[in-house]
Amino acid sequence: MSETMSCPSCGHDDLTAGVIVGRSPGVKFKASQGLAGDLTGTPLTSGVFNHTAPARRCGECGTVVVLPER
């Protein structure tokens, strides 16, 4: 079941469902770039070799919203 949601940037309705992808060590969120590169930060993706996370993308402004894993 797919719920519709509005874009937090422009308010456009019905974002496109998909996934963001990455490779080891995965895609992470960091408040600022540092010397440790992608080794530190809050993981956004899960997986062993190919990492994925559920996301939605706005067709109007291009904003991508990463959804929490349930």
C-alpha cells in the first residue's frame, strides 16, 4: 500500500516512490563534511554490498525525501 505525501519544499502532491542506492559502506547523513568521509554519520541505507533505502522524489522541484525503515 502506497500513501501519497506532499513535497516538503514546494508542496506538490503525490511524490514518486522509489529507492536511493549506494555501495559499501553505504549512504550516510552528516551535518558537515569531515576527514572520516563516508565512514561516519547516520546510515540512511541498509544492505551488504548494494545499499538501498526507501525514498520519494518530487517531479516538480526534484527534492528527495528518504523514508525511515519500518
